[in-house]
Amino acid sequence: MRTTLLVNLIVCLCDLAVYSQAIHVDSNTGNDKNPGTKESPVHSIHKAAEIIRSGGNGIYTMKINPGIYVLDSHVPVSTEKEMTNKRIIIEASVLPDDPSWTPEKMPVIASKSKKGEIQESYANASPFSPYHFVVCFLIDESHVTIRGIKFHGYFYPNTRYFPIARFNKTKTDLLVEQCMFVGDENISHIQAGVIAHGDEVKIDHCVFYKVNNAIVFWKDSGNGIKSGNGITNSIIYGAKQGIWTTQPDKDFEFENNIISNCKHVWVKLDSNKTNSYSINNCVIVNNEYYKVISDSTGTLAPGEFEIKEKNVTKNGEISLRLADRVDKPLPIDYMHAIPNTLGYEIGAGIFKHRK
């Protein structure tokens, strides 16, 4: 009897230890029957998200180990647990500012989800309701952070692919930081790295490379004006459109960014009557069009709207550090401005503290 009680007590203590911390994921060594500890991780991001969603435990954080993760359906990001003074965090187990970090340790996420799998549920809320699209992380909760992950484009380039999407206009406080979004319109298309309705969508220290749209700040929460949105300390290179702002913003933040070699830097919906935006301490060079207006059908044309500029460089060329040879490790500053070249001094990119 005493032995049984002792065993039950040990099991309960082990459960408490697991559920008071993060759920760990490893695509190489994990098993979805494991408890999800650092020493015994689960295998799939879906299993980890399921544990975060379910009540009865104290897990709000997912730690993703280095590896390649291919999703066969979108990952719902929400929880049944109380969210007061809590936030859901989905992050790499080794973050870019960790001394042991290398580009190969950044977890890579791609999707083989079928087009249109979430259309029916979000037919009225999605920005492309007549079309089929694919989502990786579908955010349906406030107070969410996604950090330190590399997203690759969709395997078929004729698909609208949104790695991170929030279509629930009532949710707030989405932070995406230290992530990379890498695509190619003819090979592995990313329609928009991040697309979100509502307020408090913040993008910080991210890299967007050859995506169609880097970030789309979409519909407001219903009150007619957006707040708390912005992009800072980030690099957008080779995109079709850098950013979309579709609704009026009262305090949009755009600072310490590099936007280069893009077709359109800033697209604003023609119904967006925001008087002006501000750009501070940025490098915006070698782009075809700076300001672009979109009508309700999505037709784009160069146009005028006020952007107040402070310390904005518009001449020169950005030199990114790319892969050197296939038989060598990726350089530590892969996809970042090379030292002693234009834009390096800004510190834009996935590192909060320069290596």
C-alpha cells in the first residue's frame, strides 16, 4: 500500500515538473508518447500545440529543437487555460543570441497542408475568402509570441501561403521576433510572411527574403482605427511588396529597418485615410516603387500618401551575406548586411545583440 502511494506521489510530482515548464519538441529524437520534457521531447509541433491548448496543465511555452518540421495541416494556436498575465510562446530551443547558436540550429518549418483546409471556418474573416490558401500557425488567441524560427515557402508556388496568420479580429498582442521567412515566387512561394487582423501586431528583428509580401496589417478590430502595430529592426529583401497597411493606424511604428530590391516598399489601401506614417532610421534603397495604392480589387498603382521621414537613406546598395559553398557551414551572419557595408550600422536582422 505504501509502495503504491509512493509511486503515485512520484508520478504526480513528475507531472507537476513537466506541466510547470515548457513542452519540448524534437523532430529527430522525439516521440508523441513522451512527456515532452527536455530529456524526453515529443515529436510533433501539433502534439505540443495540443498540450498547450488543453486545460489542466500549466504549459504555455513550446520549445522547438533544431530540425526540419513539415506540417500536414495548420497548427491552431490557442488555449483553454486562463490567460491572465500569461502568454503563449512558441520558440526555438536555441535562440539567435545564444552563444552556441548557428544558422543550422534554427528550426525550419514548412507545410504540406492542403489548400483550402481552413477556408470554411474562416470564410468571412480571411483576407482572401474566394481563394484557397495554406496557413502554418493559425493564431486564435491574444498574447502570443513566435520567436527564433525559420519558415520556408510552400512546395507549390501557385499557392497563397501564410506561415503566420491571425484572422480573429478580436485578438490582440502578437509578437513575431527573430524569425526568418525565406521564399521564391517560382519555387517556394510565401504570399505573406505574417498576415493579421486587429491590433498590437509587432514584428521585430526578423528577415524576409524574396517573399511576395513581408507583412500585411489587415482589418481593424471593428472600431475603425488600428493601434499598437509596427515593424522594427528587420530586413526585407527582394519582396514584391514590403508591407501592406489596409486600415487607419494611430501609432504605427516603422524604425531601424532595411528594405531593398523590392518591387513595392509600402502598399496602402485607398480606403485607408490615415493622414501620415513615420519612418525613422531606415535604409530604403534599390526598390522600384516607394508608395503604392491598392484599390478594393487589389489593383496596385504608384500613388501618394504622407510618410514623415527621419534619417532615411535612399541611395546605395545592400550587400547581404549569403551561403558561400555547399560543403561549408553557413556564415553566422547569413542573410544579414555585411560588416562595413550600407545598413550594417542599423543592426537590423535576427540578432538583438550582434555576434
